[in-house]
Amino acid sequence: MERASEVATTGEAKAVGAAAIGPCAAIPAEHMAFIREVLDRVGDKWSLLLIAVLEPGPLRYTDLQRQVPGISQRMLTLTLRQLQQDGLISRTAYAEVPPRVEYTLTPLGRGLHEIATSLVGWAAAHHDEIRENRARTTSAQPSTTARARATGDRHRR
């Protein structure tokens, strides 16, 4: 609690609410929108997977597409462009015939690699458990149609 009051008095951060605690408390309110945007970018499934597979070294576009099953050409191109824009990967084009382009993690991107591989590993390790929980939750809930009928019936009465 001492740190929170320290932050409030020094003006280091403008906490939302009087008793803000946790990791967001020390972040200036004017930075939160940008931080959410960055988290959206690096936390999406394709970005995490690309960051995870780029760690060993430079890869070509087709190698990336092979190593990240299910990614479309459009999503691969878009995600690579966004990661490059944020400085997490670099793109090197070689003046050869045929042209060769390689992608690699920048030092900033390498800082995310351990986090990305940890998240991917966690998801893989808990795949069955999460799938079972989803199935249990889905089967326990009434269908959307049944809920709509029930809601509609209530409104008609």
C-alpha cells in the first residue's frame, strides 16, 4: 500500500480509482490505451507462434508458413508486417534471382521469445484439460435457441 500512495504523490502514475493495485497501478493512465494495443498485437495467436518459431534464426516466408500450420498467406503477410512495424522482427531482402527474403527476430523480439514459447507450451500441455472444461461448460448450458425462446417468451407475457 505504501508504494501505491508513493505513486499517487509523486505523479508517477495516475491510477484509476482510489485503491488501484496490481500491475496496472504503476502505469500512467495516458499509456494504457497504447499498452492494450501492444498486448493485442503481441498476444494474438499468430504473433506468438511466429515469435516462437523465429528464435533459432532467419526463416524465409515459405518456411514460416510450413512451421505455423493453419496460417493463411494473408494472415502471415499481415502479421509479419505488423511485427516488423513494431520492431519485433526484421525483414531482409536479398538481390538474387529468384529474390530471397528472410525474417528474423530483433533484440526486442528476442525478449518476447521466452514468454511466447512459455504460453504456447502451456496451451499445449493443458490442451486436453481445457477442451474437457469447454465441453462440460457447453453441455451444461442451455442452447442459444432455447435461451432466445425463453427470453422471447418472457417478453411476450
